[in-house]
Amino acid sequence: MVGAGFMAQFHLRALLGVRNVVVAGVVSATAPRREAFAAQANQDGLGPCTAFPSLAAMLASDAIDAIWIASPNHTRLAAMREIHAARAAGETSVFAVACEKPLARTLSEAREMLRLAEDAGLLHGYLENQLFSTAVQRGRDIVWRRAVPNSGRPYLARATEEHSGPHEPWFWDGERQGGGVLSDMMCHSVEVARFLLTKPGESRESMTLVSANATVSTLKWKRPVYAAQLRDRTGGEIDYATRPAEDFARGLLTLRDPDGNEAVIEATTSWAYVGPGLRITLEVLGPEYTMEFNSLSTGLKVFLSREVTGRAGEDLVEKQNAEQGLMPVLDDEPGIYGYTLENRHFVDAFRARRLPDETFADGVAVVEMLMALYRSAELGRTISLPDPELETYVPPVARPRPV
Amino acid sequence: MVGAGFMAQFHLRALLGVRNVVVAGVVSATAPRREAFAAQANQDGLGPCTAFPSLAAMLASDAIDAIWIASPNHTRLAAMREIHAARAAGETSVFAVACEKPLARTLSEAREMLRLAEDAGLLHGYLENQLFSTAVQRGRDIVWRRAVPNSGRPYLARATEEHSGPHEPWFWDGERQGGGVLSDMMCHSVEVARFLLTKPGESRESMTLVSANATVSTLKWKRPVYAAQLRDRTGGEIDYATRPAEDFARGLLTLRDPDGNEAVIEATTSWAYVGPGLRITLEVLGPEYTMEFNSLSTGLKVFLSREVTGRAGEDLVEKQNAEQGLMPVLDDEPGIYGYTLENRHFVDAFRARRLPDETFADGVAVVEMLMALYRSAELGRTISLPDPELETYVPPVARPRPV
Amino acid sequence: MVGAGFMAQFHLRALLGVRNVVVAGVVSATAPRREAFAAQANQDGLGPCTAFPSLAAMLASDAIDAIWIASPNHTRLAAMREIHAARAAGETSVFAVACEKPLARTLSEAREMLRLAEDAGLLHGYLENQLFSTAVQRGRDIVWRRAVPNSGRPYLARATEEHSGPHEPWFWDGERQGGGVLSDMMCHSVEVARFLLTKPGESRESMTLVSANATVSTLKWKRPVYAAQLRDRTGGEIDYATRPAEDFARGLLTLRDPDGNEAVIEATTSWAYVGPGLRITLEVLGPEYTMEFNSLSTGLKVFLSREVTGRAGEDLVEKQNAEQGLMPVLDDEPGIYGYTLENRHFVDAFRARRLPDETFADGVAVVEMLMALYRSAELGRTISLPDPELETYVPPVARPRPV
Amino acid sequence: MVGAGFMAQFHLRALLGVRNVVVAGVVSATAPRREAFAAQANQDGLGPCTAFPSLAAMLASDAIDAIWIASPNHTRLAAMREIHAARAAGETSVFAVACEKPLARTLSEAREMLRLAEDAGLLHGYLENQLFSTAVQRGRDIVWRRAVPNSGRPYLARATEEHSGPHEPWFWDGERQGGGVLSDMMCHSVEVARFLLTKPGESRESMTLVSANATVSTLKWKRPVYAAQLRDRTGGEIDYATRPAEDFARGLLTLRDPDGNEAVIEATTSWAYVGPGLRITLEVLGPEYTMEFNSLSTGLKVFLSREVTGRAGEDLVEKQNAEQGLMPVLDDEPGIYGYTLENRHFVDAFRARRLPDETFADGVAVVEMLMALYRSAELGRTISLPDPELETYVPPVARPRPV
């Protein structure tokens, strides 16, 4: 495991439900963090897990078959280069690599990630958890089995992901992260929507991307009071009064299905949604059917009256904003967000020496969609695809600031 | 009442909950229809109601104070001209007129509607029911009273309205109706969203419209099997294989609030939504709050097993698509859609010889937004507002077909 | 209107949606209260309304056709006696009387209410609002029309009503009120359940009552801290440490339908439910169908974050317990609770000089069910019906306390 | 695994999420069934799994550490005797046994199960899945951590489990199963409610059982048309016209908590609920809080219009009753019903040579509650606990039919 932060923690919780895997090592820049992570893995019976001081050390150990890259966006390419070099030098037992979303910050970085993996002869997987959400797996199966054969393919998939803003400073920093909420969260939405529109068993190429249209806004975090709050929270590192990234993005992609029908992906993502907590909604619509999912429509709820006072926390739902009133509780976050089945699939694929269903090639295709959306928002017009300009495109907020 | 169709029927049901009003007359081209309407009004204790053979006859009777125009879109301007003429000639007791949405099919028609009403010295009202939805009234009050003073104005309002397609042929005909689903239903969505973003007591001008971005698609109804179905249903009158209007539209408007903050309206409307029935969703989001409404999240539901067979109907919910399974039931459609409080407000205003809260001027502003959205969709780019091109703009599908 | 409290206020809000009625007078012991009520009625256009100092004065005025008794339980019989006397003496224009639930505190009182009304030749109606809930009216219609003819009559109706306790001291006092939560709220539940099980058009006698089983508990309000709170809130008037009434009651009634099948009413009521606010749930179950209703499953919700502080109130939902978190909002309380359609029906019936669908005879039958349930709880065994002991039965907590 | 039916299948699906366990063997009377089960286990990577022709053969193999008894109720005691004998004779490697609920059909049988396990020196566990439901685990943690310390212990727990009737004939047969729906399903409800009322870390004895009250009915399945259907479905084996068991049961238990407060368990179970599918609801109520869970309030739903025809199935939800309309879909049935965490806990406990949190002693206590409820229903009165009569009590429908 490269990284020991929020993302890596989620994988740890998910792996409790995965057989035939050992969390053998972790590497993270901060020693106490990696030690704590290893201790946790060992305590949970997922180890024996070693906290390595560096990726090089982990690669050199013989204990590791596969690497999960779950470190910040701006560090992933460097990690991949190191893995590539170790393989080229025959100095590692690692034969597979999985990388968190988005695969990279720009299309050229993404293509480099894929090239490195292939050149090193590595099995590679793209960790898009939402495809493995228990809800997505079940809903997709039912729609394509019960409804599509009766009345035709779906023509619209909607995906939203909204919360009140990320924790770590680097997420807020356009350069390090690669953008704002569009790159941070719409990478999930466009890919899960694409997945839901694609017939099970058919390749992603069966759906042809035609055009992209997007708009972005900074609705909350450049308001003076919230920009100040963000400055305080990040020790002055992030200043949205002077250098905001978007906290609200809306994108629409049109595609052509194998029957020649138009299909649409409608995505909205936000860091300005102050509801109970993280909200993911998904819809698939076709001529005689609808599938819908809302992560906050939970079967489990608690109500705490105005007399029940308690500390702010995230113990009811991720990115929680209240501790009173009627609050939804997610009974199994790793499962519903997809981490459990994702890890099960990746472990099974790598053990069988197969590529998983999502590879770095899918990661590249996702970045291409994101760049098209950013470019549409920048130019104020719909972008036709494919568009060669995207190869070198960098979203405005990710461009290096002038010195 | 001008018109005795679907819309007029809804008003009749709503008026059961309105005091101090008599449905004194109805006019409709089809004699059995107007007779049935008058009989219904009388039976419900809303009369005495006379079925007039023509608008002229109704205007000439002394029994009428106010006219509700609820006839098809393409007939409204003619009706208004007739009322204007009768007033100018001093031949009618009518002193007020209310018109169903949208006020007109183009901006120039809408401005003419307003001009006629003002020139004739008529009180005028724009019947946008969603503003008077019990949910909108209650939710808006709570948000602006409890939440905004604490943390700031809202920055995002969402509104969607989706169903499986209208009944009457004229709705499907771009020329007569003025467009497809964008003009038919987004007129609701953009206006209710605008209303929710505007501080109670402030005028609509307090929110400045900045830009419009839209896309439209025909997702379902030009597929061969559904185009054929539509042709059959309309006796061959409507052919979406050759002349489709959009059945899916997405629009985004940006505004500037009085504090200089950006605010966004996100609207989606569809005739291709095959769920339990008509679905309206609304959201208002601000720095520390959310208001949400979904017309299909009902407290009342029925479940009918696969053994319960029965005729297709609309007795559970408007535009119903199934009679088995778990189905939401709207306990009070005229109330939740806004017809009851709308009529109560309009009756009270006209009785007090006041303009209601929504006038033809609001109707004009709505048409301006719709034209901006259509033009954005046509050109594939964001439209800055105001835009003088809109004055004479006609949406592509509403342009007269070449002979 | 006799009474100007919580109940009378609800009627006032409901009457805004009722045609052909004038709130001509109000009587209440407290002068400011009745003056305020009359002022409100006049302001809302429901008047002209006079605040009478006494029921006698109101009866003697010629302005009143019908009286709504909405004063506390222990005052209703006296009011009825006064109306009876005025009619007997030919000193009043009143020809109809409607009385809030429960009709009386014991079966003998209830029979006296009916006797007085009949003896005075009055039209009489029993105000059980839940029967007129928009949800009950719609759901019952669908079940009996779509589902029962296919598969048979329903065999189970559930009704619950739960909140965190009433406001006024007299509700808490077993003697004045007639019991605890069982008489206060199960009067709704058993009658609405009975109504839902009865075929529309058939009389209540078509369903034969067979047995009653109940248990009662005091779960919350005799805990020392809450007993103290209640003592404080009522100025020491109510002491549940020494003289509690039940705050939780569960009752089950078995009936025989006209086909000889067993049917069951399952009712639960509570003053110890601390959720968002008042919760009413209803279910009707039959061989191939279910109808379900939950008053807190609202389409409209607001979320207020932990940063939004505000005063405690009842502006979101009746008996509200929080002002943060995700809170349901009832868009139309008078409608969903049944007050609007109830008043519409009663006004229409009295204007047509007919008995309404619920009369004092129904009120008597409801009290009989309540007494059977109380007696079952007291004896710890199921009661067979009819049971002559009930004629003089007084629930334990309503018996006069020994001096 | 003893048994290869519905229950055993659920365990198989659940074990995909459990580490450190191998499904090494299965025994079932029907050869094709056990072969299919073993094949499934092997295909899912849970094996190597052998299909044994008899329990004796499985006990004698050296491959087995622990046995899961998941065969029909009337076969469990015999299986336990066989395991006991093998242990006594030193002829088996098995050191632990887990048994499905209910542990036995009567209190004397249940005590014998416990005695045999203890006498054989076996670790023993009682498989009550609902305690391990992800919702129960999460909700209980939040309530006891956030709410109880503020305002006091809960006083009411509700649990219901309702569906449209079991599949296998033996469930319907009072003698083999031990009763009707009360023993089949209320065993879940009373135990999960008891668990929710008990402070984490405290023993079940901390809550003292005081009394039991129940009623039972046969609402649906003795109606002629449904009795005939049941006869047909079971090849004439089951005849509810002549020998019905209850298909509806309601039970109420009162307890005393360690602070001397009264607490109540309210349970309802039904085989006559025709909704979307199996419905489990849970509630915990205390002075300032509520926890609620409804297994059919799912985040994932599908809508299929009246045009989508398809075979009846159970692919959306267990015990599904429709394939059209809006249908809830459980995204992870083994998780939400508790099988995944249950198996994880039992495997961890047995591997650590510890008793799991639920043992046969808990199973005995559950049967005691069930017998008290049956006796209350039979006598039509509340039963005080403890009651020595229960030791030899057999519910009426489970008594051997007279020859």
C-alpha cells in the first residue's frame, strides 16, 4: 500500500471482507502514520504488515506481489516511475499495480502511467470504486437482465457526488490535485455512468463518445467567510479568495450506442453540498425503466433531539454535517461505496494473473473525458470528440501560477 | 375558464379548496367537453357555471369578473386579443386575466401578451403553479427564516420535472407548442428555482441573470418503435421519425445576487422518464443548509402483487406507468403541485383589485430565459444575458417547416 | 367554535380551504384567547366572527347554525347539556353539533352525549380527523377499488400515533382527560383502522368486534428527571412520580368480516416517542396488497448543519424535537391530518341537513373499544366483546383519587 | 455445513466476505443437493469442499474443525446427539458447533442442546443473524455511545419480520417446525430487540424478563383459496383448512433494566405480509432519541413499467411479490441480514478457541421467551416470568395430532 491516509484506511476496512490477501507492507512519508497503519493491519488480522520507510524498500522486499497506489494525485506518476524502474532492473517481486482515481492530472500524464505499466510488463488496474458499489453491481444486473431485453438500451445515466469539501490541503490546490471538484469527483461520476450505459460483456469502445459540455463555478468557498475558514484550516496554505478552484461542476457527455442511438451522461459534483454527508446519486433511464440510487436514502436512521449534545464527528456518515435531528446512517460504507467488491475483484484477478475489469487504459479514457469537460467549461462551448487539443491540455486552475 | 382540458380540470379540483369564487363560465371549442366541464362545476358546488359557445359570448355575459386562459399555447395570444378588444370596446365586465404557463411561445409573443393586458387596463397574473406548491411555500419560508440569516444566501437551486410524455398531440408539435420539453416544462423549473433563490419580499430584479447554457436531445421518441407508437396514438399527426422535438433538456443559468455572489439554477426536464409517474424534484443549497423536495417521495404508498391485475390508469399519480409493485400515491395532487394555493392567491388578489405576485411581466421574463436556453443549445455555447437576439428568436423546432 | 386552543386553531387553518362556511363565533373561558381567535378568523376572511363570553351567549345569538365542540375532554358533556337545554327551550338557531374526539371519557358519558343530541333533534357529527386525511381517503379508495376485488378483503389494519407528549396540563391528568395516551390517541388509531377495514358503503356494523387485548406502560414520564420536568412545566399541577398515566399503549382488536374471516386491528400510541415530531403510521394488509402511510416520510425535507442555531419551535412539524440535521417538513398539516376534508364534509352535510358520515354513534362505538382495551390492560387478559361490564367502566387512572 | 438448503446457501454467499475459513464439507440427505453445494463452494474459492453422504462420515473425516447446523428444526437435536456421541468416542476433530435459530422447538429440547454441547466440551454458538446485521451493529453503537449517556437507557425496542410465507413444506408444519410464524420468525425479533436494549458489554441477565403477552391469528392461509394454493404447492402435505398454524403473531415482553426502569419489547411477525418482499423493521426508543431501520427502505430501487414483462423471481429482494412498479433492491442481502458479520465473528471466535458472543445459552433464553408468548396467546392472558410451566410446554400447533 502506497499511502496511509483516508483512501488507504478505506481499503483496510474493505479488506476485512476479502479472502486470500495479506496487507504485507505500507509506505508513507510520515513515519507515525505508516507505523499506525501497519499496526492496524496487524491487529485486524490482515498482516503481517511491515511499515517501509520508502517505496524503494518495499519494492526490494520479497513479500509484495502487488502495489496499491493510494497517495496524493501529484505523487502517483513518480511512484509509478519507481515501480517501473525496479521492474526493469529485476529488483522487485511485484507483478501488479493498482492505482486510485483519477489515474493522473492530465491526459499526457495518464498516457505515461499506462505506458510505464505496459512497458514494465505489469498487470495494472484502475481503482474506480463506484463501479464495484454493491448497489451498482445489483442494479446494473437487474436493468440489463430484466428491462433492456424487453424495451431497448438505456439512453441516460446520471451520476452525482457531492459533499462539503475534502479534508487534506492538497485536494484544494489546483496544481497538486489537477483541478477542483471536477477532477476530484467527476472522475467517479462519468465512469460509473459510462459503465451503467455499457452492456455487460461489451467493451467500453462499444459506446462512442461524441461531445462534452460543462460549466464550473466557485459557489461557496470564495465567499469571504469561507475563504478565511479554509485559510485557517490549512494553515494559510490554501487561499480561495485569490486562487480558487471550482467547488461546483456540471458536465454532460453525449455518446452513440452500438444501435446508433444517442445516449447521455449527466454528471454533477460539488464541494458545496451541506447535507447530512457525502451524497452519491445514480440513475439509469431507458424506454420502460429507471434504476435509481441515493447513498443517503438509508434503511438505518437515528434521531437525536436538541437535548443530545455531542462532538462533531464522521461516525454516522462520511463528511457528516450535523449530530442532531434525523440523520441517515450508512450501515456498510466500504461495501456501498464499492471498496469491498473492488478489492475482492482486484485480488482475484491478480492472483489469477489476469488484468482486472478496469485497467489503466480505462483510467486514461476517464482523464480524456475530464479534460474535454474542463476545456468545454473554459471555452464556454461544447467540445466534439475526439479532440487532439486534449493531449496537452491542462485545466486553468491546474496551470502553474505565474511567478 | 378558457379551455376545458387537463389543465382546466386541475383548476376545477383545486377550486374546491378556494373560498369566495364561482366558476361562472367555460368556453371550449368542443361542445361536449365544455358541457361536461360546466356540469362538473355545478355538481361540485362551484357554479352556477354556463358553458359558452365562444369567448365572445362569455365576455359579453355580465357574470364574469376574471378569465383563466388554460387553452393550448398557440391559442393564447388570440384569446388575449379578443379580451383586449372587448375591454377596449367597453363590452365586458371582465377586469382581470390569468394565463397558464408558458405565457407565450416566443419573446415577441410574450411581450405582446403583456402589452395587451396593460393597454386594456386589466389586472394580469401568470399562472406558475409550482411557486404555490405547498412544499415550495413551506420550504422557502423555513430556509429564508431559519438558515439564510445564519450563514448567507443560497447559491444553487435545482429543479427538474420529468414524465413519460404529454397526452394531447399539440404538446408534441414544435410549432403549435413552441418547442419540445424545454418550453413545455422547463418554464416551471427555471421560474421556481429563481423564486427559491430570491429573498422573500425582494423583486425578481434583485437577482441579475448573467448567462445561460443548455443542451437538448431526443432520446426516446425518435427510436423507431416509439416514433411509430406516437404516430399511432396521434392518428398520424405527429411523426418524430422525421420531425422530432427534444424530449430531454438540461439548462443552467447563472445569476448574480444582491451581495455580488454567483448563484446557479440547474434545471432538467424530460419526456423520457419512465418512473412511477410525474416526478418533480427541487433543491436549494446554501453554505450550511439544503432544502429538498421530491414529489414521488410520498408518505402514502400502495403495493399490489403480481396477482393484482387491473387497467392502466392515472389514479395513483399523474402520468402513471405501472399498476403493480410498490407505487407512490400523491395524497393531494392539486395541493402539492400548487394549484390550490395558486388559485387562492389569485382570487384574493383580484377580489382586492391587486396584481397577484406573479404577473405577465414574470411570464415575459420566463420566456426570455427559455429563449436563451434554446439559443445556447442551438449554438453549442453559453449565451450572455441580456442578448438582443432573443427578441426575435424562435427555437429551431418551432420554426415553420419549409413547404 | 367552542374552544380556542390548539384544536380550534387547527380547524381555523383548515377552514381556509372550505367554501360556504363562516366562522361566526367563538367562546372560550379566557377573554384574550377568544378575542385573538376571533381577530384571526376575521383577518383570514373567515368571519365576521364574534368572541362570545359564554356558550349561552353564543347559543342565543342568531348567527350560528352549527357548533364545533373543541374544548377539553372534561368540559364537553357540560357544553352538550347546555346546547340541549337551549334547543329544548327553543332559544337557539343552532341545528347541528360536531364534537372533537374522543366523544367522552367513559361509555356512559358517551351514551349521554348521543342521547342529548338525538333528544334535542340536532344533527350530530363526530370529528375524527384521521378518517379524512388526504392519505386515508386516497389510499382506501385505491385498495378497495384495485386490490380487494382481485384477491379479497383486508385482514389487518395498523395504526400508530406517537409524539413526545401533549402541551396542556389537562391532557396529562387522568381524571380530566379520561386516561393517558390510550384514550388521548388510540381513539384515532382504532377508528381509522376500523374505517380502513370496512368496505366503502358498508356500515360499521358489517365488521363485528370480537375481542380486545391491550397493555399499557409508563416508560418515560415517571423517570425522576422527566417527572420533575413535567412538574415544572405544569406549575406543579401534574406529578407523574406519584400519579402517572400511561405514556405507551398497545392494543389489538379482533373482528369478523361479513365473509366470516378474522380481521385484526393493531394499534400503538405513545407520548414517549422522541423523533422529528408527531408520527402517524397506517397500514392495510390483504392477501395480495399493502397500503402504507407514514406522516414523517415527507417529500419535503430541510437539512440545517450544526452551524445553524435557532430557537426551538414547531415550524417544521407538529411536536418537533430538533432544529438541526435532516428534518421532514409537512407541506400541509391540516390536509394530511384530515382537518381540511373533515371540515369540508361536515359543512356540506350540515348545509344539506344530513348527518355526516361520522356521528355521535360512531363516537360511542370508539369509546366502547377504548374501554375494552383499558379493561384488558387492567386485568391482564383478553376481553370478549360485547362486555356489559364496560357500560360503567372507568379506566384506573381516570378514577377519582381517594381523598 | 449440515444442510444445503436456503439457509446454507445464505451462509455460502456470506462466507465470500470472511477470511481464514474453508468450507470443507457439507452433508445433506439429498445427494444432488449436497453435490451442488460442494461444487458451488469450490467454484467460489471457498473449498476444497467435500459432499459427505452422512454426518457420521463428515465427523469422521479429519478436515473439519467446526460444524454449522442449518438443517430443518426437527432434525437439529438428532444432529447434535450424533456430534456429542462422536466427541465422547473421540472420533472427530470437530471442536465447535454453531446452530441456526431457533435452537429448538421447545424449552426442554433447547436445554438438551446446551447440555449436549457442554457435556461434549464443544465451543457452541447460536446463529442469530440479526444481531450481526450491519444496521444493528452500526445503529446500536451510535445510540449507546451518543445518545444514552446524555439522557438515559432506551425503554422500547421494536422488531418486526414479515413476508408472504416460507418455501419449504416443513416450515408450515407445526409439529416439525415447532409452531407457526411465532416460532419461525419471532425468535429473531425478540432476541434482536433484547440485544438492542442491553448495554454493550453487559450480560443478557442485566435485563430481567418480567412478563409476556401475545396473540396469534391465521389471517390469510386458512382462507379457502389460499389453503388450496398451499395444498397444491406442497403436494397435499400441508392443509391449513384443517390444521393451520398461525401466520400472524404479535408479542410484547416487559423487562426491568439495571436502573429499575421498565423496558418493553414489541414484536410482530407475519407470513401474511404481501409487500415487495421480506421486511424487517427495528426501532429503539429512549428519552431523547430514536433509532430506526427498515430493510425495504433501500437506497437502490428499480422501476419497471407495465410494458416490462418477466418471470417471477427473487432477484430483487428475498420473498419478492412483484416484478413491475417501483421495487426496492437490497444491495447486499447477506450483509444487511447479518450473515457476513455473523460468520466473521463465529470464525474468529472459534479460531481463537473462544465462545462467540451468542451461545446455546442465549438460544435457550430465546426459546423460553417464545414459549412464554405461545402460552400467553393460548391462555388469553399475560404470563409472569419466570414460569415453571414453560419447562414442559409445547405450543398447541406443535402438539402431536391425535391419531
